[in-house]
Amino acid sequence: MNASLIVAAAIAIQDTILKHEADLESLDRAIGDGDHYINMKRGAGAIVDMQQELSTLSADAALNKIGMKLLSTI
């Protein structure tokens, strides 16, 4: 596995989150406080924004950088 596969997965995840915005927000309001969708969208966007930087890294380094970014973003 390399970082390009991770970036492609992040883009697909972001697309899916955005495509199902209304459903995710509705479910979150029913079982939580309504901020989970916002955090999923924010986190996925942050990863996609890193795609150029991630493309130069090994998979393990990319996943580590993604984890650190998610901790500081959401």
C-alpha cells in the first residue's frame, strides 16, 4: 500500500460524506448533539487538503501525519 491509495480513499470518503449530508445530520441529531457530521466533514476535508503532501510519503508516514492532523482539526 502506498500513500496514493490512502489519498484516493480519503477523497472517496469525503465525497460519500458530502453526498449523504442530510442523512448523516438527521441521524446525528437523533442520537447525539448534531456535531458529528460537521466533524466528519472537517476531518475528511483536512485530509483531502493534505493530498499533495501525503503523496510523497510512505503509507505508514502518511497515516501518522493524517492521525496527527485529525487530532488537531476535530
